[in-house]
Amino acid sequence: MHIYRRPYETKAWQNRICPAETMVRIHPDRTTSGAAREETSSPYLTTEKESFTIWMKSLVFNTNGCTVFDSNGDIIYRVDNYNSKSCREVYLMDLHGHLLFTLRSQKFGLFKTWEGYRSPSGTSDSTTNSEYFRVKSNIFQVPSKDSYSSYRVLTGSCRKNEQYHYKMVARGSSLEIEDICGRVVAEVKRKQSRKGLEFGNDVLTMVVQSQIDHSFIIGLVLTHRLINRKL
């Protein structure tokens, strides 16, 4: 497996490890591949319901982060936190190191929120006017026995035009993302083997419905884990 890297990653990737045995257990059918995909209107838009695997491990040695596989076992997203866990700024990249979203912690008064900025140019040079989302928790909710919690997701091209479009609902170890009509567009839970046995807490399954931008969905999922200090 050959993974392209950006210039600033060279030193870290010289010491990378590829835990192949663990990856095979997660995806027994195929190893990672650089095979070209069929071209669609958007490389991140689902044409039908799709399943992804989120492995809460970075492929870079001695770093925190995660790796996301598609249903074929190909790596499509990665996060490498070189400094420490629960960073204030996290970068969601594709396999080749092109930046897709910058996830950034912001503090408004007494409350902290997370914002995600799309990076169409593949760099983090400018996030002022780009598309973005903001995740806000419900500060009035009372913790329940089933660990229920919800988060509003505001989207827009700038803060003046932001609108409430999605909601993240966490119940125990599962997470659902609903649109403004209450339709579940994505769900995340612990992955199970073909025999019904659950993998560890660091291996998750993400199911995304059709006509949904899965890069945006994975950005929301990672933001939720950052809020709960799990990334």
C-alpha cells in the first residue's frame, strides 16, 4: 500500500506503521487499494445507501486520529493528530493528504462550539467565506438513563446565512444524524463481525443514506467525538 503524503508530513510518515493484520480483521475481503472509482457528479455524494468503517486509529506511528474505509475496504479519509488528543484544530483529509474539512474549536461566552470549514482548494489558507457548519449542544438537556444527548447543526456559507438543518442524537454508543424533517440520514454504531460479534470500541460502522455528502457526515461524526474528547 502506497500512501501519498504532503511535504510537511514527510518526517512523520517515515516512521509510520501499517497494522495490516488488524486492518484485515476489520475488512477481510480486501486490502486497501488505489483503484480508480467510477466517476459521479461528486466523489463524496452517495448514489445509494452506503456503509463505511471508522477505525479510531491513525496510520501514522505514535499519533492520535482515525482512518475511514469504504465498503470495499479502501481508505477514503484520515485524521492524524500529530500533537495530542483532543486538539483545538483537526484536519479531515482524503487518502492522499488533501484537506477536506478543518474542524475548529470556538468559544462563545461560557460555551464552546465546534465549526467545520470545507476546503475546496485542499488547503487551510482561507476559511473566512467558505461553506461551514457549527455544532451546538443543547445546554438545557438533562442527562437521562440511556445517555441521550442532542446537538444542533447549523450550516451556511457564512455566519449571517447560517440555518438549522441537521441534528445529531446520541444514545449510548450510537449516533444518529437527522435532517430538518426528522429523517435519519446517517447512523453510527459499533461494528459487528459477520457472526454478530462486536469489535472493540474503536471500530465503528457508519451507514449513510443515498444522495448525502458523506465527507460532510464524517465531519459531523468526528466533531461529535471531539466534543466528547474521543478523538
